[in-house]
Amino acid sequence: MKEHPLLIGAAGHPVAITAKMANRHGLIAGATGTGKTITLQVLAQSFSDMGVPVFVPDIKGDLSGIAAAGNASERVHERARRVGLDRIEFHGAPTVFWDALGEHGHPLRLTLADFGPVLLSRLLNLNDTQTGLMQLVFRVADDQGWLLLDLKDLRAMLAWVHDHRRDLNSRYGSVAPASIGAIQRSLLMLEAQDGERFFGEPAVTLDDFLQTDAGGRGVVNILHAERLYRNSPLIYSTLLLWLLSELFEQLPEVGDPDKPRCVLFFDEAHLLFRDTPKSLVDRIEQVVRLIRSKGVGVYFVTQSPTDLPEAVLGQLGNRVQHALRAFTPRDQRAVRVAAQTFRPNPELDTEAVLTELGVGEALVSVLDSGGRPTPVERTLIRPPASRIGPLTDSERRAILESSVLAGVYDEPLDRESAYEILQRQAEAALDAEHTVDVRPQRPAPPRKPARGGRPREGVLAATARSTARSIGTQIGRQIVRGLLGSLTGRRR
């Protein structure tokens, strides 16, 4: 059998995604250990071979093998024969490794200005009032021409807004000190999760993720997110939302292309919608619906279709559903919902098969050339042409050192921004306060006379005169008492 560019597997015949329909988005779902990662690797490398750049997070550390050629083991050849492949040309995909913490890939940094107040508020878990204040802080910084690049810039701006809140109230609205305090506490929590390493310069650009190699293959951008997902899931999910938003805002309309311009895979996709304000969820749904006209395909990877909002689920035309477990009533409902999302196949009991699938099997429905979903089929997933399992540390290091981005983002840059400007202003104000005035002093003007025409006395003079008057009165009283005593004695 001739290999199709986007071959998923076989169900007695090849099951593949049509390249023209690949930007209609997709879903890879299934319980843990059912083969979702292999399916993701197969699709990511297939898109790369077509010349389509790919962005995919690696939250378990086992996807890096896509950069190396696969092993021609008997197990792999047996799977290839079962799906009807005559032979597999083992090869890796051109790969760039990223890491928000800068440990297992090129540092992935963003500036606060790039990130924006809405996503930052989600990252800090702020309420509506605090989000409004965050937008005010960004607006004030923009009006003043002060760059917001990293977290120390934001801390400096919050302190400045607090100190000048009375002046800002008339133009920007009320500034509540309690909200400023809440944001500052949230920043401390973000810093404890290594968030300070995520913001700054040099910042990545969208073009960094849209590269092809000299042979025309799309670069697979792997975000090493094992530690990030475990310790800071909110940073992980918000980063993916930023990338989705940037692609939507910056890429031009391309209509209905023959193949996607790029493809995003969102592993553990349920995190995108957990604890997310409804307004932002609505925005995500809108972007997913409209971004296909920009040539972008989005593939959500999660355990169950019920993890996604119905409005998003309805946009996913290409679906690969691995086995689900039905141990609890909730699990049984999830199986029933998953079965109902497929176009029925009269020859297949979809709900029953969902709990019977083996590892490497899936129920698959894709869009045909006319954009119609095909009937669901029980499909054996093909083996990837790249290595199954992670690279060694030395292999990863060699790829990083030979990357075209080597040295571009490795060292942080700290140029003048809001923090430096406000610090310089504070130092100048402090210097002015302690400067001694050595100019000759003008004589004090004469005081205005008090009522009655007499000049006003100074405080010390008035106090002395009052004291003297009091002492004189006491002495006079003593003399009078002595005279009266003498007169009384004489009378007696």
C-alpha cells in the first residue's frame, strides 16, 4: 500500500486525514496508556513531512524521540504489516526544543506587553475587579511610554499607581488599594512557581514557530513542559492560550488552503478551560471557530470529549478516540457521550467498542474531501517513522547546539523599562529633598499688627510674658496675705 501523507492507520483500508481538511481541527482522546502519545507523534511527523510547522507540548518527556529515526524492530514491522504498509522509511523530524524554564530547551520568554493584561489576570487568578485594575496599570504604562517587560516592571508600576491613585482617579477611575495588595500577593505566588523566569527579554516571536528546514519539512517545535505542567499548570495552559491568540491576531486570512500553514497540538487540553472566566472561554471558542481561515489547525489531546466545551467540540472534524474506561457511573456517561459524537456506523456498536479497544487501536472519523464526517471505524494506528521514546541527554544537547536558534535566547536581556525609569525618578526626588539651599536668605517680612495696634508676639515671647505675669501675681498675693495677717493680729 502506498503511504498517504496523513495516514492514521487502517480499518481494512487506509484511514487518513485529507490535507485540505486538516485545518478543520481535531481531537485525540482516550484513557491513560491507550496510545494517545503515539497517535500524536504520528500526526505531528506527518504534518512535518508535508511542510507544515508544528507546535506540540511534551508533558511526559517521551515525545522528544520524534527528532530521531525509528528503530527497525520486529514489533514495528509487524504493526506496519498489519496496517498494510509495505515498508517504513525511518527518519526523524527537524525539531526545535523549547522550555519556559530554560532547562531542556531554548528559553521561551515573553514580555508582559506581549502577554497582555487579560491573560496575565488569568495567570494570577484575579477576579473581575482586580482584572480591571490590571488593565488600568497597563493603560497608564502605555500612556506614560513606560515599557512593561518583566515582573519587576509590574511591581514598580503597582507601587507607583498606589502612590498616585488620587491623581489617577479622575482620569482612569477608582484605584482600590486592597486590589493592588491582592495583585502583589498573587505576584509573590507566581514568582514561587518560577514565573519570573517566564517573563523578560529576548522574547520569542511568532516567526520562530513557523520555520521549515532546507528540505522543505516543517519544524516540530516541542515545548518541554514536564516540570511546568506538574508545578505550574496555570502557566502551561495560559502559554498555549497566548500562542493561539497570537496566531489568530497576526496571521493573515488565507481562505481555504490546500494544507494548513501550521498545526497546534494542545495536550491535557482540559486545562485550557479549567478556572477560566466565561468571557475568556467565549473568546477561545470564537478563535477556534475562526482561526481555520488563517490556515491554522488545532488538535486537542485529552482523556474524554466531555473535558471540552460543546461549542469547541462541535468544531473538531477529525477525531481519534482511544479506549475509555467505564468503572464508575460518571465514566459510563462519558463513554455514552463520546459514542454520540461520532457519525454512526451501522456495522459498529460504537459505545460497546469504546471500552474494548486495545492499546494502539482507536475509533476514527475524519472529514472527507467534501467536508463531511466519515462513519466511525475501528482503526489500527500505524507506527511512527521516528523513535518511540525519549532522546538521551547527549542527543538533546547536540540538537540544541546545532539549532539555528542556538545563542539567540540563551542569555536574558534587561534593558530600560518601567522599573528603571521609576527607580531613577524616585532617586532624583530623594536627592532633591536632601539638597541644602545655600542662597542668601531674605529678611522676614514684618508681622501684621494684632488687634489694638500692637504687634503680634512670637510664641516664646508670649510664653515668657505670661509666665512673668503669673509669678508677679503670686508674689503680690503673698504680700497681701502678710499684711492682712498683721492687721488681724493687731486687732486681736
